[in-house]
Amino acid sequence: EVASGGTPLRVGPDAFAKAFLRCRRSIVQIRTHEAAKGFAIGFWIGAEGEFVFAGPTTKGATLSLRTQDGKDHPAHAIGFDPATRLAVGRVD
């Protein structure tokens, strides 16, 4: 991968660790309650409780969202793009 100035980007474990520590409060765990139960990792994208995650689901599906403090929150899927397998959810 190349930066806009043509300089190769070098991202190693230390850079990843620093980035994770900066954004970890935004990372959430999502559990699905559909026939194919599972979980995904996502992150907050909106001030009204919206989050994005990768994984199969359907619009309106019941979800649970677990925040970094270990609290579970009821949520639902408000959109899903099957081409990219990205979904958007909202805390109820």
C-alpha cells in the first residue's frame, strides 16, 4: 500500500497496537439472534447508537451489543449490504 505522496506505508504490530488503544472504546461485540447465531465485532458510527459490523444478518434482525464495560444492550439491524456483508445496527 502506498501513501498519497508515493511513500510506502509500513504498518507493523506496534502501529496496530497504538491504533487499537486509541479506538478501543469504540469497538463493540455484536451477537445475532437469528437461525445462524453468531457474533461479530463492530464499532460505533453515530451519536444515536448506530454501529457498523461485518456479518450476515437481515434488516430488522434482533441483536445484542456488548460494550467495552461488559454491558449488554438490545439492538436491531437497520440495514445490510449483501455485496460487502456490512451491516448497520442501532441500539434500542
